[in-house]
Amino acid sequence: MKTLTRTLIVSLTLLAASMTACVEEGDPKETLEPACQQTSCEPEPEPEPESSSALLKGTYISAHLGTYTSCPEDGYVPGAGLTPEPDEESSGDQARGACFAEGDECTPIMNCEDGQFSLRLSNSGDADASGIIITQLELFKGSGGSVGTLPIADVINVETGLAFDGTLAADETVNLRVDFMGPASPYDMLEQEHTGHLEATVAADDHEDFKIEGQDIAALPDVAT
Amino acid sequence: MITLLLTGCTHATDEQPAETDSIEWMLERTDLYLTDREFRRAELEASMWKPELSYARKRLAAYGLEDRGWDFLPLMDTRVATVSPDGALHTTHEIFDGETPQTREQWLELGERVFHLLPMRRDAYLDWIADKPQLQREVGMQTTSDGSLRGVVEYTDPRGRTRMALTCGTCHANNGTDGAAARSLDLGKGRALFAEARGADPLEFSQWGPGTVDVTDDGVLDALAIPNLFGVSEQSHLNRSGAVKVASPASLAIRFETQYIEGHSLERRPDRRLTWALAMYVLSLEAPTPETPSSEGRKVFDQACANCHSPEQGYSGGLVAADEINSDPQASQSTFRGTGFYKVPSLMGASLGGPFLHDASVDNLDELLASGHPKNQQLTPEERSALLSFLNSL
């Protein structure tokens, strides 16, 4: 990034110097281009080729911590690892996980739902961006202290419903949904503050990492009224 | 001899009675709501009079913002299907054709469709119970005149899954009367039956009781009575604890809009024309009036009740401190929505029956008056009889 900035400054300085020279040699009332055409002004030196680059920006849209009221074993427990251990008493239809078998369908037990963090990613640079990934999703308490990093399951392109391929063309925008394992006991994790916020870290090839900070977050309500 | 306790009703905010014709107010401001983000933001802020509540914080952090938040969400799908109780027949409906209504009648017609058909939120037990007529009857679910389940629709969620969802009409269209609370609907029992079938503990849900829903996930049992939706245009607050101030009719539209967003897991938002239409429709609902008002009862009412249930406000009022009425104060203390107060509900539709009070703890009006509602009020048998007659005319 610093190299790019330096290149840009040098190029602009050279360009400004040549412009000044031409204007001074021609009729000041003339525009720059005719002035150069009417004089023996040397052709402008070709500016050094600038390296194009992607410029990514993230916008926070929404987030919730999921709901694991009826399936706490599916939620994230700090220090418990990413793969929950099976409940010894569970089996068959009562089996753990977000789903159980009923015919050919997979129906969640009650309203078990993973957490999600929705964001808009835009590329205002002049080059395509690639290798875009969400590297980390960190949960903070309302008072600001970090609670932990939540396991990311998927990053979905909301428009297509497919997994995000990590690329974003210049001038393109995409809405993404990051699915993650929310805390099994959000209010324990947030220490009765009942709120906090998430911070997503985004990385991409040839681009500095950056963060997208969410707003007030809570578990997904079991009943929305 | 009426012994009054007039201090029993206090007001927490400066209530501004709504303008005479709320729908006209909305028709004049349709473009503002649909296109002016700053208008919507200001209306939200005006309605969140307790910004420290988590209900308010979530909305203030995400709604009507220029550079982030729920305004950036994609729109909900408006194609749904109603289903027969045995799950065999599915009838597809397109709720909205994309044309902005131009007249009051068109807005109300769209609002009525939204009321009955737009999915408010999915619920896993609905997927399970939607083809079990016997259990539906146990839960108090109803069917419409065309034979479909009332207030239950099938839709495709943002992840492409076919789901069952509730609509406004599930809880607020009892026996086909739009606005009337479904007093015998026991959504807690529906959840409990499903939990039992899956070997989970049904206790939490089986304790709700008919006509009530626990709307806060705070681990505290404080199920609230499903309200009638009559006289909303005169009410100063929404929610049982009055967490939303009706600063203007737009407060209602924003309350609905954010309700749908939360019901759809913060992944979709409704087209604002739908929530604007729904607000108009709800504001237009009127209770059936079965009897001629008793003039003697009206006199008793004016002396004993009108201080809180103002006739000028559709027999509703502002807020009453929770400890100043004979009622369980627990829901007023919820960290999610508790304001320390309860909303004085409109009595329009009281003749449709109980249970009454915020937690549906009193079965009927006679019992309510006998309890000394709001607190230690004494009526003679003649006064109570006259008052009952009057209340049954509302």
C-alpha cells in the first residue's frame, strides 16, 4: 500500500511539473492542450504505469447470535472445541444436531438456528479482488471486552444462495451472510448484559486486512412480536 | 357508593391523542415513509421512549441508518400458499403485485392481504403440526371459510427452504373477526406437543396457557395476553408494557416493519408498501358493537373507569405503574421490554370476552370488577351490574 502511494505521488508530481511548463510557454488564455499543440512543447513523458488494485469496503447490515434454547449442544461453548460431543442420552429422532430424520426431511428441533452476520462488500478499486475470506468473527460484550471467537461455518452470497467464491470485480458489490456457531448460552457469555457486538475480519489477496464492526447483537428471539 | 382510587392511574409520558383520521395522516405521508430515510429514522426515535431497553437498542442500532443496518437487507418474497388442515391442499397467493396503491381503499385492501398472508415468522412446530388436524384442534387453531388453516402460510425462506409461518391473522382474527384476539389459541401448547414428540422438555411452553404468548426469551415465565387490535388509532403506546410510544401512525408501520425483519432472522425486510398498508388496515379495525350502551352503566364508567380508560382515546389510556394495579408486575420488569408500567388497553371489543389483564389472569369482566380492579375499588352490586352492561356494549 505504501509503495502504491509513493508511486502515485511521484507520478502526480511529474505530471504537474509538465503541465506548468506547457502553460507557461503558451498563451495563458489558451487551454492546456492547444497551447501544447501550438508550441514546440516536448511530448509529455509517459507517466509511469500505475499498478491497479482492489479497494474493498465492508458495510454491516445485521447479525444475531442464533438460537439454541432447545439444542444447547449445538451451540458454541467457550473452551469446548468446535465439534460438540454427542449427548449420551440422545438417539434416533432425539439425536443431537440441528436436524433429525423425519421421512426424507430434516426438521430442526424447535427453533434451532445458527448465528448470522450479514454484510455488504464493495470493491471501489480498479482491479478485481480475489481470495476474499472472513478470517475471524469475534464477539464482544456490551461493555467492550472480548468474549471469544466464534466458529464460522459458511459464507454465502445472498443473491445466489451459493457459497461465496472469494472474488469481487472492480465496482462490484455483493451481500454476504456469514453463518456461524453462536453461543449455547449467550446471556452467560455476555454476562447478563444481554447485548454485545460482533467484529468480522476480512482478508483478501494483495489487500490489507480490515474489520467490519457490527451493532447491538443478541440471540434470535424465539417469538417475534 | 363508588370508592375510587384515582391515583391508581398515572401517566409515564405526555400522551398525544392521535389525530382524528390516522389513515388520512398516512395517505398524506406515504412518500415520506417510502422514500425518506430521515423521516423514518425520526419516527423510530420518537417511538423508542425507553432507549435503554434491548427491544429499543436493537432497533435504534439498525433501523433507518444511512451507512449500515437493516435498510440494506434484501426484500422478502411475497408468494405464499395457504394450506388445508390435513396439509393436502395448497393454494398459492401472490400478496403484492408491485403496484403502489393509489387510493385509501386500495391501501386497505393490500393491508388486509398482508394481515392474513404475509409470513410473520416461521416456527418449527408449525411444519410438524400443519398436517395434523386433531392436534390443530387441541391447540385451538381455526380454519377459514375457504377451508384453509387461519393465519398459517407456507413460504420459501431466504435459504430456499419451504417453511410454515404465522401471520397476523393467526392471533388477531378470532373466528373471522379481524382484530379480535384468538383467546382459545394455545401456541404454547403447540410448541409443547412438538417438544414432547421429540423427547424434549415441554414444561416451559405448556405453562403459557390459552390466548397468551411469552414474547421475551429471558428465561422468565411472563406470557402476555394476545390483545384485541381495536382502537389502536387512539392508543398512546404499543406492547403490553408500552415499550413503543405511538408518536404518530408511522410508529405502527415501523413497529410492524421491524417485527417482520426480526421474524425473518434479520435476513430480509418487507417492502415498506406492505407495512404501510398493514398499519392502515390495523388502524381501520373496529370492534363489533353488539348491544346498546347502558346510560346508567356509562355514568358508573365515567366515575370509576374513565380516568384511565378515556372514552376520548377509544377507552384506552396512557400507562399505569405496574404496582398500582392488582396484577403481577413481572412482565413490566423484563430487561427486554419492561418499562415499569403497563399500557392501559382499549376496552373496544371487551364484549368479545376475556381473559383480561396483561397476563390473561382474569377470566371475565365480572371477576375483574369483583377483584377491585384496578386496586381496591368497591362497587355496589347495582353499580357493577350497570357497569358490566356498559362494558358489554363496547
